Amino acid sequence: MNTRLPIVLSALLWWGPALAEGPTMEQRSEAFADVSAAMTSGNQTGAADALMAVINDPNWDMFDGEAHARLAVLLQRLELPYSALLAYTKALEADPEGVGSEANSAVNLADQVGDQAILEPVFANNLGLDVDDATRSRMAYLAARENHRSGNLSTSAAMLKLVKPNDPYYPEAKALEGVILSLQKRHGEALAPLQIALAVGDRSKRGQVFKNVVIMNLGRAYYAAGNYPQAAHYWSQLERGAPKWLDAQFERAWAHFRMDDMNGTLTLLQNHVSPYFADQYYPEAAMLRLYALFLLCKFPAASAQLEAFQTQYRPQLQDLNGVLSMTPEMVFDAIRKHLDGNDSGLPATVTTVFQNEDRIKDSITAVSNAEAETNRLRNVSANTFAQSAMDWVSARRDALIKAEGERILKRVRRMSDDLNELLSNSDVTKLDLMQMESRLYERASYTGKIPDAKRRVKRKTRASATERIWDWQGEYWADEVGYYKIDTDPECPEDMVQGR
């Protein structure tokens, strides 16, 4: 005798402790009669159609969660993972207590199709479900991400405490905890979870991209805490050629600026003014370089830097404003083309920002899986469940594209606003530079010479046996980027020393 079918039917027909109160067995038998008949005959697609009939019948609203959960089981067997994930999501929204035991299945499907974000709001509202520790740990991480995005930092931090050390996303959870503590201006407290994320991520073989992101955040935490040498130390660990290397050079330059090391600042920022990065978005780096020159009283060089800044970034502002005329769908499609290696039509100013971002890559993977599953559903579109599932998957695809497109445009809007403000302020800075330079020349007209700079100890530059030192001739070579060194003296007279 084949005993497997009754076991499967039992798993489908009974749905745990939520049935202790509520509908009677007679009501359940009546609601799911057609489902049971189809399953008994081995007709899974017929059972799925029958479950859709239960879902669409207002008389059986009390079984909405159970019907969606049972439909998810069938959809998974029919190799429709995205549809199954959406069915589980609807089940958890309708009756979280009744179908809470299926949370782990939903998480596994979310990992499979690349759409963990769909479960984040569900778990954020239902973290107290009766589930095993491992499932609760994953739920806590996803719920914390939702609260982080919503700005509920304290709630997010509390939820991250529930993520277990053996959780597959423990490194990411500790990294997020560090970021949240930094956002709460608890920079000293942020260091420990970030250090843990770095160590555990290394043991878990997270890869260099994850490691570099954590190192960047460690540097930022030290910087915000006022420990500029340690911040510079961490930013210096990113290797030349890493996706975040140029960011690290810029932020490291700020640390040197705070330590009154203008030569170090100019050295690090020399990379950003090289022609290899002329199409990148680093307006603050250009302005920081200008400030360093200003504090060294190198007014002609600062004026030249200011002219170069305006020449480079006024066209970039126009490019950014051009992107803002696009719809969310258009800009998402363009970013997707770029990441697929095709011409997107977007400026590098925008594409570089999202080039190595995990979130946009996950969204593109989810959209691709949704499109592939929609095509499979068309092959069985005669079934009621297939049409409904197609509507769900298509709606989720559209929602993902719209949300990510709006996020991209929001980032571009912020870049445009910041750049517009910097360009407006640069006109005022130009006047300041002209006035300072005029003071020098005005004084020279009275005395017949430019005032002597503040006397400093002169040291002869010495080269080691492995070094060659020569004056800068204005040429750039790709293999020299990242190895520039600037050593220049301030040109400030005693009574014109600049203050930051």
C-alpha cells in the first residue's frame, strides 16, 4: 500500500496550532473539498486552480493565509519559485501566526530568486512568530534591514542582536550594526561590530568587496571619532585598483587635512585630478584640493584649480540634470544595460556610483528571475493559478523596477543639488582668492617685493637607493597613479598664515 499520498495530504490539509480556534472542520472540508479531490487524483495544477478559487471566494476569507501557503507548496513543486515566494508572502501577511512555520521556506525561496527585500516588511512586523532559532535569526536580519531603511535605527539595532553567530548573514549583520551605531553618532561603539564583521567575513570568505566596504566604514568611524591617524591607516589598506580605492584616497585626504598635513592632502588628491578620472564625480575632492592650496597661500595655483573645477563640473551638472528627466523605469533599464556590459547612455558620473553596489545587482537578478518565470507561466496560462501567478510576478517586477529607479534618481538629485551648490559657492571662493592675491601684490607695490614666507627649517630631499626623485613635468602615466608625492612649502607671510 502506498502511504506517501496521505502523508502529503496531511501536510497540506492541516496547518498547525492556528486551527485551535476559528473555523470548524466542516467549514474547512467544504472550502478545500475540490483541492482535496484534485490532490487525491494527483492533479497538482487542478489543486492549484482550486486553491485560487478559495482565495478569490469572499466566503472563505478566513482561510486566506492557509490557502496561499498551500498554494506556495504546490507552486514550488511546479518549479515556480518566484510565484511560490509571492504566495508565501501573501500568506504571512494574511495570517502570520497560522503559517509562521513556513517562514523558513519563504526565506529559502527569497535567497533562490534574489528578492529578500520582499520579506523585510513582513518580518519587521512579525518577528515574534513561533519559529526555530535559525529562522528567527534570518528573520531578524531582514527585519533590521527594513527598519534601517525606514530610519528606525534603534529598532534595527535591537533586532540585529538576535542574529546568531552561526547565521550565514552574521558578517553582514555586524557590518550593518556598525553603520547604525555610526549613524547614531556612537562612533566609538561602532568599532567593535565593524571589527567583528571584518574578522568573521574573512573567515567566511566573503571576498574583497565586502572586506573593502567594512574597512571604509571603519575608517569613517575613526574619522568621526576624531582619530584621524587611525582613519587614514584603514583607508590606506584598500589596494590600488579596488572599486572603492578612489573613494578611500579622497576620504584619507580629509584625514590628512584634519591633521594639518596639506602635502599629504595634495598628494592623495593628485589622483583625482589626473585625466584617468576626469569623468568621475568627485567635486568635493577638487574643492578640498583648492582649500589645501589656499591654506598654503598658493593663490595662483588655487585659482587655476578653481577654474579647472568649474570647467570639469559644469558639464557634469548638465549631464546629471539630463538623467533627472528620465523616468524611474528608463533609468533602471539604463543601469541594467550598463551592468550587462552594454551602452547605457548614462554618464560615468552616475554609472560609477552603482557599478559595484550589491543592492542594485540583487534587484536586477530578481527582475531577471521574474521575467524568466513569467515566460514559463505563459506556457500554462490556461490554468487559473497561472494567470494569477503571472499577475503577481509581473506586479512585483514592476514594483522593483520603479522602487530602484526612484532610488537611483533620488541619488542623482542629491548629487545635482550638491554640485549646484558647490559651483555657486565657487564663484564666491573665486572672489576670496582674488582678494587674497591682491593683498600680496598690493603689499609688493609698497615694498618692491613679495613678502617673505614664514621661515621654516629647510631639509634636503634625499632619495634612497631604490628611489628616483624628479620635478613634476605635467605628464601622467597609468602606472604612476596612486604613487604621486607632493612636497611643497607654504608661501604664507608671517601675518597672512591661513586658518582652517
